[in-house]
Amino acid sequence: MDKDQPGVLTARPEQYLLLGNPVEGVKRLAGQLRGLTPAGVVRSLGGKTIPILGDALNYGTELNDSPEPSRRQRELNALLVGGGGTLASVLTGGMDFLPVLMEIGHDQLVQAGVTPEEEVNVGKLLNVENYLRELSYLVGKGLGYDRDIPEERAYVRQEGAKLAEELREVYEKSKQPYTPRPYSGGY
């Protein structure tokens, strides 16, 4: 990297000022600040700010969640679901949007009638925000909010029950004795 490129310093700007070269110090400080423009920040994060911003917007969505009547529970959801989703986005580099896309895609296929509703929505099981919502309602219950997670939002429990049923069916089939197919006489 070029030492004069924004954001790359060989010495701090104040060191140039103290060493008697204030012009170079001001130039380097300007280069540092130029790297902090919105475009520079997006470039420095490798374009990963868009998913993080989407998760940050989730905080406001949880605060204004109209199906949730309790203001305290909405605030707790915003803190845990919104904040935890943003943290997950930062830790995964924004890749936590993939389960969300899988979840939305599955729901759209169910609505279109392509996929039966009994199929497990793997996106809902992989989406960290669904687990954070369950945690938020558990914490709220512990704090005395007297609210259990609404059944229509208990995605982890619903999809977990479907997955357990599918695994049980596979296990039952595996206990049946294997019967090879008869030879058909060719390819």
C-alpha cells in the first residue's frame, strides 16, 4: 500500500507537527479524515455495511411492533433481537442474511403452493433472530412481564417439532429390515 493513500499512516499527524513539519501533518490528517467519508467507510468494511444497517433497522422495527401490546416487552425485544441481530451480523460479516433469505423463500413457496406447509423451514431454524426472540420472551417472563411468546411467532418451537417428527419417521424406517430389489436382468 502507498504510504500517502488515505487511512495509511507511517506516523501520526501530531508527530509531524511536533517534528517541525506541520504541512505534512495537516496533509496526513486530511488523508485520514478523507478515508472516513461514508464511501471510505463502506470501502474499508468491504461493502459489509448494508446487512449491518439492515439489522440496525431491525431495532426500530422491534420497538414499533404492533402485534406486541407490552411496551416493556417491545423494548426488551428491540434490545435483544435488534441488538443481538446486529452483533450477529457484525460477527458473521453480514452473512446472517442467508437464513433470512431461505426463510422468506420457503414462506413464499408455501404461499404459492409449491411446497407443503409440513416441510421444515430450515431458514427459520438457522435464523439467529428467532432464537433471540425466544430468549427475549424468556427474559421478559423472568423479569415479571407475564408474556409468553405468541404461538404464531414461536418459529423455533414449531420448526423444531416438525424436524423432530421427520427424524422420528426416518428412524422408524431405518428399523425396518432391508429388502433388496429383485434383479431386473440388465441395466
